[in-house]
Amino acid sequence: MRFKSTLVTVLLAVLVSSAVTYGVHAWRNPVEASSDDPFAVLDLSADQKEKIHQIAMAHHPSLLARQAAVDAKRQELAALLAAPDVLDEAAVERSLQEVARLESELDQEVARNLIELRPLLTEEQQRTLFQHIELRHPRNPRPNGGRP
């Protein structure tokens, strides 16, 4: 029974982290508009684009490093679960806790990024941006819809 609970937790973590991974990649260059870029739905001025780019690039190294750490720990977790010998549930639990801790740190970095960006946007742009993010990730309860 405990294995089922662990498996459900792992599956949920994988789903959430997929949204996280998508969001980190979307933040790489917010100035270039694309269908995956949440800023593409906004009518940003040149000044807004430049300031947003500066903020995003300031957070970029930390976001990438944190995402890489989450991905590496998730791979370790997958290896533990796929091991042919007896499942080490304690190691799986420790790995899950570490994935959760690293994802929390990544969420905090994304939140800091969004906090810095909000004042650059008008109220209408903020509303549009967050509605667009929610439409892409409606089941993700994270404040930024999975890291735009």
C-alpha cells in the first residue's frame, strides 16, 4: 500500500515538474515572442521589453541551475524506483523529499522573478498575462501557472 502512495506522489511530482521545466524554458528569452511565450499576448513597449529581458536574464542562471538540480534528483528517484533489486522505500522517500525541496527553491526563484516583473506591467497586462498562464496550466495551483 505504501508503494502505491509513493508512486502517486512520484507521478504528481513528474507532472508538476513538467510544467516547471516548460516554464523555465519559456523564460529564457522573454523578448522574443513565440506561441510558447506568455509575453506574446501582451502589447509591450520597447522599454518594457528591455526591462523584462534584464530581469529575466538576471534570474536565468539561477533558474537553469535549480531546474538542472531538480532534473538530476528526479533521475536519481527514477533509478531508485526502477532498480531490479528490492525497493528501498526509505531512499525513495528521501529522494522525494529532496525533489520537493529543490522544486520549492525553484518556485521561490520564479516568484521573485514575477515580483520584480509585475511593476513593469500595467494592471491590464498583468491580468492578461496571468490569465494566459492559467489557461496553459489550469490544473497547476502554483502562483505562476508552472513558471511562464
